[in-house]
Amino acid sequence: MAVLITLGVLQRSSEITAIKATGISIYRIIVPLLVAAVLLGTGLFFSDQFYLPYANKRQDALRSQIKASPPRLT
């Protein structure tokens, strides 16, 4: 969402037109944004698939230890 707002503000202030007037392609402007989006998406995917299940189990174990109740086996 922030990328779209930033590109909208750049378009409104004619910065995109100035960048294109210097000879830089619109694709050259967008490639770093796409690379950052892919890297962030990949990082979030692997975090969700591998780290978060372990962290949730650990959190449940610590909570049951603090509350002095047996851990849930789900």
C-alpha cells in the first residue's frame, strides 16, 4: 500500500515524468520495488511455514508453565 501511495505522490508532483525525461525506463523504476516485494513475500512465507509453528508451540508451553496447568496436546 505504501508503494502505491509513494508512486501516486511521485506522479502527482511530476517526478515520474522528470525521471522518464532523463531517459530512465519505467521498468527500471519498478524493478527494485518488485524485487523488494518478492524478497519480503518470500521471507514472510518461510517465516509462516517454519518459524511460527515452533514459536507458537513454545509460547503455549511457557504459558502452561506459568499458569501451572498441563500443556495442551493439539
